[in-house]
Amino acid sequence: MKTSRRDEIVDAAMALAREKGLDAVSMRALAARLELTPMALYGYFRGKDDLLDAIVGRLLGLLPEPDPAAPPLERLGVLAGGVRVLAKDHPAVVTLLFTRPSVTEDAVVAVDRIYQALLDAGVPDAQVGRLERLLTTFVLGFVISETQGRFSEGNRDMRSRRALLGPDELPAHHRLGPLLDPQVDWDAEFDADLADLVTVIERAART
């Protein structure tokens, strides 16, 4: 495949997603934006899936590289925080991290850093894959919920939800009402959730 304009094409695809949404990204729309024929793009990408994988690689390539001499769990925290920053900077395409595999060089390197940090933390080889999936699923789920609106105050109107049914039908909602209503400090919650996962990793390392 050609490489000379590959970065330019990925940039254009990300800009198109930012302006019109991810669903607007197609080989035809991208070709028109770059004043190319659709067939010309196939010299750089085998199809839309290949292009989307390249965007994933670009995103993961933007993650900070933790200091390899830093404690392994600290390195995991740096990567997790980097994903959160990445999601806020590129909300239009961040969902791809949840739906596409890590198949490009940049993407595979990012995953390898997580594997290595888990190994360095003492996690048994057989547990590394599972804990990587647990960690990345939490981080991606959190940041996508945060950037795509699930955690927005409008979507967290717990009083309106409780009003749908009485205490007999929603006993837990009504009992927890005073605790569920206040605005959530998402920074603190992310840190607390990550700390809980670190505890799971530490427990696995002791087995």
C-alpha cells in the first residue's frame, strides 16, 4: 500500500468526523474532501475498516509514553489518564477505541505497554490478558460515557427517574435518593475506580 499521503488522509478523516460525525466518514466523502477519486484512496487503505483501524492507531499513538523506570502501577495510571485526555480531545472518534481491534503498530505498542506494566507488577502471565481487558474496558467505558453524554447532568436526573414509580416499585432508588442526587465529581470517581482496579491487580500479583 502507498504511504506518502497516509497521514494526510487520516487527518482528513478525523477532521470530517469532528465536523459531521463518525457516520459521515466514508471513502467517497473523504475522497471528495481531498479532491481525489475514491479509487485513489484504495491505494492507501483497503477499505473503510482499514481506515478506521488507522484512526485507532493514530489515537493510541498520541498516548503519553510512561517512564519505563517508573513503578508499573504508576505507568498504568499514566496510560489510563492519557486515554481520558485523548477522549476529551477527540470525542468524535474515541468510540472507535471501544469497537475496533488494536491492529496497527501504534495500537499494538500501546497494548504491549499495558502488558509489560502488568508483568512488571508481578501479575502471572496467564492473568495478564484478562486484567488488560478488565482495565481497558473500564477506562474506555468511563471516558466514552463522559464524552458522549451518558454522564451529563441532564442524563443523570435521578429525581425524575424516581418520580416514574413509587417506593414499592423502586425501593432502592428511593432509599438512595439523597446520595444519588448530588453532582458527581468525575475526576474523583475516575481516580477511585482506577484505585479499585489497582487493588484487583495487586491481589492477582500476590497469587
